[in-house]
Amino acid sequence: NKKLYAKTHFNEKIVKYKGVKMNAFTGEFKIYYDIPDFFGLGKGVSQGFGCVKQIIDEE
């Protein structure tokens, strides 16, 4: 029963998805939870949208 907190940074941009202009974003989030690489979130995962990839922080 613990809460997850995320530190985020996102940039909004316009993309075309199936010929329709949509708002999208790129960015980073930091959370202390193991999410597998290439885990898909949201719509259009099979088109390459919503893909999560780990970035190794060398601090």
C-alpha cells in the first residue's frame, strides 16, 4: 500500500498518426519501480508510440 512518485520532464509536439494530427510528447520520467524496456503505454504502441526505455543515470 505504498504510493509511487515520479519526477518528470516532457516536451509536447505534433505528430501524424494514421493521417491525423495529434499531440504527442517526448521526455523522461524517474520512478523507483522496475518497468521493462520497450514496455508500451497508451495508443499506437505498434506504431512506435508509447515506448518506454531505461536510461542509465551515472550519478
